[in-house]
Amino acid sequence: MSRRRFSGKAMTATALTAIALLTAGPAAASAATAVERTAAMACGLHRAGTQALYTSCDDRNEWIFVTRIFGSNQYHCAGARRTIDVGPWNDVFRVYHQHWGC
């Protein structure tokens, strides 16, 4: 039966990868960076954890109408190229563009 031996370089690379994964875990992921990362990925309605976010990708402010499953429907002003929190993800049904400028 032959035994495989790892080279010193392979073991060092494996150890460094493990350290990087362990140190970049939950401590590095804050709520603010999660919102920024999510906002960079999508325009319109999207999810970040348990929250529903709306990102306006236009250069103008936008009035939106948020329909809810359990709560009251609401209007929000989404600033130009901004992301806003429109409520809990499990309560937001849809978001509709109403008009530009607010």
C-alpha cells in the first residue's frame, strides 16, 4: 500500500485557505455590507435577510406603492440610485412604480 505525502507548499496553501475562510466568516458580514452587496446586485424589489429592499436604478427620485399581505399598503419615495427598506420580506407582496419625482 503506497502512502501519499503532501508537499510543504500544498500544506501551507491549505492552511492559509482554511485561516482565510475562518476569519472572513460572520464577523466580516455586517448588516450594512449585506445591504450594499444586495443593492449592487438588483434593481427593484429584492431580499436581504428578512427585509425587503427596493433599489431605484434611475437618476430620478421615484414614488413607489408597496402592497402588503398582512399590513397596510404604503407609498415610499425611493431616492435616485438609492436602496430603501420597505418592510419585512414575508409581508411585502409587490412594489409598483407610481411616478417620477418626490
